[in-house]
Amino acid sequence: MSENCLFCKIIAGELPCDKLYEDDEVFAFKDIAPQAPMHYLIVPKEHLRGPEAVTEASERVIGKLMRIANDIAQKEGMANYRLVLNNGAGAGQTVFHLHMHIIGGRPLAWPPG
């Protein structure tokens, strides 16, 4: 856990969230500033700064994020959804704990906007 990390504090129960899923390695919750009717975040419990911090040792949990994201999307009734990972402030990452956005509930145009 990183003591100044917002998501580490959520995982530790120090900050409230609307939790969707939790196991020993993964935590998922509703985004507090949704960009679509359904907008969820899924994170590894291990603090990884972002996608650039993924190593061979963390590959398995990253694959698990994908699987659990799909499970959540299906459970929430999203046949179509977007998964987003941002790496760095220039790409839109605002919390520096690796996280995947699960976004759906409306048609999602590309490019966004």
C-alpha cells in the first residue's frame, strides 16, 4: 500500500466506495465521477503506479483484471462496453495506481467527444 494513494486508501477501507467486487488480488468499485451511465474501476490490490509498472511478475493479475471486468460488465447487463487503461498524466491518468475503467450503458463513439 502506498500511504498517499487514493485507491490504496479505498482498498484498505479508509475511504468509502460503492464496492462491486473484491478478492485477495482485485478490487472493483463505481467511479465517483462517471463519464457514462455505467462507469466502474477495477484495480489490483498491489500498488502498481500504472501500466508502465507491469512486470512479468504482475502479468497474471493484469489478465485477471480483464476477466473480472468482463464478469462485472456481464453482471451489470453491458453487452457493449469499453475498457480503458491510461498511462501517465498526458494520457489522462489522474490517480497513479493502475486501474482499468469499465465504461458502458450508452453508445460510445470513437473518438470520444
